[in-house]
Amino acid sequence: MTLHVEGLSKRFGGLLAVDGVGFCAAPAQVTSVIGPNGAGKTTLLNMISGVSTCDAGRLVLFDDELGGGAPLAMARHGLARTYQTPQLFVGMSVLDTVMVGAHLAGRCDFLSALFNFRGVRREERRLEALAREALARVDLPEDLYDRPADELAYGLQRRVEIARALAMKPRALLLDEPAAGLNTQETRALSTLIRELAGTGLLVVLVEHDMEMVMGISDHVVVMNFGRKIAQGTPQEMQDDPAVIEAYLGTEALQDVQADQDQRCEDADARVA
């Protein structure tokens, strides 16, 4: 029961943005996709989630052939995603924003809602319960539920968007640079949340530039450069791969990641002592 990405390619005019990229991601694991700006990471995520069509390749999620459908069709197969910039509705409350995601799991159709058929109100209560459950999973304080989501602090907006995705009851969650714009404390809290979500059995695919975050929470790392996959493996294997270091990590960045990991080990040892 995995996500199989096989030979995905996408061309924009004369630019081959993604060139035959493939990998597998498993439930209860975090699979990260990294690479320099312009490497094709977001384009890859767009193809997987149905935002962009594939020119070539194959997608299989939990034995279902996805066939590059539209985002709604992908969501019904169990795929949910977030974006580099939170996609929130102006003036809509936090609770209503997350209920938009819950409606994908709804049972009432448009005509039932329009004519207020029996069961619609009961269904709305059920969807509200799904939304509240999702917000609780991302640790958003309940006193914020009635606030406009787009007026919250940026870090909280990120959590609202993740909650909206979780309200869809997905089997696979795609996260596009969720730590962008967050401070160190917010990033560490988000890292903990992502690991907890994976721990519940959710399949997580993460596109992220924060290497400390990636190396700290990933089970598997896929590295892209110029639209191609150049390496994949465990975080430690990627830190030791010369091609990865040359293309993306760089000596200084690698030293920062290793120093952060050493500091975390020292902090853990101190707590034990």
C-alpha cells in the first residue's frame, strides 16, 4: 500500500521541467523531495495532485491507477495537499475554512443542500465534527475557530491549511514547503506535527528547503536537480552522497545540519542525565 510515481515528465514549451522522475512513498513514513530552486519539485507535486497534467508517466496510489485526474478526482482517491502559500478564503472563519475540506467527505449532493432535504443539517453537524477533529490534530486553540483564517499569524495559517487537508480524511498528504516563512520554534513544532501525522499511518510527501527539518523527520529523501532525480535514500545516505552535496546541500549547509543534529543529541543526553 504505497504511492508509486513512475517516469513523470512535464514540458513547458522548450523547457523540460520534470524529466522521468519516479519514487515510492509508504504509509507511516515521511518521504521528502529536495533540490535547488527550479529543480522541478513543485511541478512534480502538481502532477501528483492533479493540479497539472503529466506529459508522460504513471501514478498508482494504494493499487489504484490515478491517471492524472483533476484535483477533485485525486482527492476522492485519498490525496490531499497544501501549497507554498496558504490558500485561504478572505474573511472566512477558521472552522468554515476547514469544513470546506470536510465537504469532500460529505454524503449530501448539491440539490439536497439547495432544497434543505432531510438529513442535510445532520450532515452539516457531522462535517463540523470532522473539521473540529482536524483542527484538534494540528493543535489550533479552540478560541480561534471563529476568527477569519486569513487574519491569523502566518504559522497558524499553515496549521489551518493542514487541518483543511486532514478534514478530507486523506490516505496521502502532500506538503509543499510548509515551513516557508516560519521561525525556528514554529518550524520545530511543525516538524513534530508532521512526524505525529505520519505516526498515525498517513503517507506524507514533503517538499521543503529547510534541511534541518528534512534530515530530522524524513524516512526517505529524493533529490532533484534540473528536473531529474539524481539520488534517493535515507537522510544519512543523502548527506554522504557527493553528487547531492555538490548539487544542493553544499559543504556549509551540510555542516549546519550536522551541527544541529549533534546539538539535539547533546540536549537529549543532558535530559537523560
